[in-house]
Amino acid sequence: MNFDPGQLTQLLSRVPYPIGKAQLIQFAQQHGANEQIIGLLQRLPEKTFNSSQEVQDSLGGLGNLGGFKL
């Protein structure tokens, strides 16, 4: 299955912020996120995220995301 950045953006727009990393991963799983998105979220730092932009900024700082750029 290919990575769909639109799916990540859509998912993050529905998240009830603030949210911790574990809760974010659980939310993604419950809302049908694919394995690639779950894998990205698992690489996030352990912290509370206050917005989708904060999540995206953290993902963007992870370096190589398999060719995906936020």
C-alpha cells in the first residue's frame, strides 16, 4: 500500500487536541489509518501535541520519511 499524505492530513484534522503520542496512534488505528501512517506516528517524540501543525512539524524533523515530505 502506498503512502497517502492526504490521508495523514485528513486524519490530523480530526484529532481532538491536545493529544499524547500513544493516544494519537490509538486514534489513528481506530480511524483506519494505514500501516505507513501508523509507522510515521510511532516515530514521533513522546510529548503532547496541541495542533496538527505541531504533529506535522515533528514529523518533518524526523529526517528521511521514505521520500515523504510534509
